[in-house]
Amino acid sequence: MPGHEASSVVVTGGASGIGRDIARRFAAAGARVVVADIDDVAAKSVAAELGGNGRAIRCDVTERGAVDAAVALAVSEFGRLDVMVNNAGVCTLGPLHLLGDDDFDRMIEVNLKGTFRGIRAAVGQMPEGGAIINIASTAGLNGAPLLGGYGATKAGIVNLTKTAAAELRPFGIRVNCVCPALVETPFSDALVTGFEAATGASAQTYFSEKQGRIGQPEDVAKVVLHLASQDAGWVTGIAYPVDGGLMAASI
């Protein structure tokens, strides 16, 4: 996709799944990418794939200063920060009344506060024309049994996105979020296993009926690259479902 040549990008959770595909596609479009991930070995592997356009840093978004360090690396290596992708996330599956405090707190720390920290870190270094893309979920747009805690954090990300878009518009910084349905990644493998154990239903059959097919990381990454480009230069504050029509009907 045109429009990303020589751009400087940070992707949290960039070493696997959706984040990895986002990093790869930005690099293929000519961007320079910091792959920020709690798994530093995997982050280095992905960055190596990107050649001279890739850098890696260990980044646990629950640690104060970790996302700031990833942004600082982008600025020191590439001169600026044009795009921030807040993608790091975790999920514990289960009904709300059985969800433990520690699991709920972990999702808040990684998903919601991690995104907050990413927005905050980016703003101080991002010039006019910059773009922040947050990865939320369809679970943050509608109730989803077994995903109550996860969905609550993703709904929070939607609100953070809209608020940040309004606050940062005068500075020429756009903020949007992408809301994927189920996407085939290592992250979703545990969700599928838990869903099938809890419901006795085939996840493949269920989600094929609801969203046409199980999504692929590239389905999300392509939308992220578009929203980060100047082709979407008048788009800010939206929650963009990438869901094969899952949200189009309630029955």
C-alpha cells in the first residue's frame, strides 16, 4: 500500500499473530518498524525478517516506561514516530461470576492500560499527521458470553480511542481503533479450545455461520495500514469492525 515509505512505526505485541502481520506489512510498504513485544526472542526474529527496516525491543506494556522506551527507540533509530499501533493483548475466557480478580486485573493492565500508555507515549513524539491505531474487538462493541472481562477492556479501548481522537484533533493526530472478530492466531487457539469446552459446539462451524469464516491476520493488518495512511486522512475516532458481517445482525 502506498503512503508508508520511510514512515516510522511502533507495533506492540508485534512478535506474533495480528501484530506480526501488521509489522510485516508496514515494512513491505517501505516503513521502518519497531517490533515491541514481551517475548524479546520472537521480537528479534520478526525484526530480522524485516531487514534494515526492523528493530526489536522487549516491551511489557504493564511496566511503566516500557512503551515509552519502544517509542524512544523509534525516534532514536528513525528520527520520529509516525504511526503507533497498540496491539498487545491478553484474554481469560469464562463467565463473569467465575472470573478471578487476578485474571480480570491482568486484562485491564495489558489491554486497557497498555493502550492508554501507548497513546500517552506516542503523543509526546508524534508530529502533525501522525496516526494511532488501537486494536479492540467486536467483543467491545457487543456483549459476548465467556468474554465479559475481555470485552469490558476492549469497550474501554473504544472509548479511549474516541476521547483521544477528540483531544488530539487540534494537533493533527488521528486516532482510530479496529475491532476484529475471531481471527486465527496463536492467541485465539486458547479461546477456541475454551469455547468448545464450555459450549460443546464446534468453533469452526459456529463462527463460519456468524462471520462467514474465521478471520486471518492479514484481514486486520490491511485495515490498519489503510487507517494509518493519508488515504484515511479525514478519518478519526472510529471503531472499525473487521468481522465478516458478525455485527451486522443480532439474530
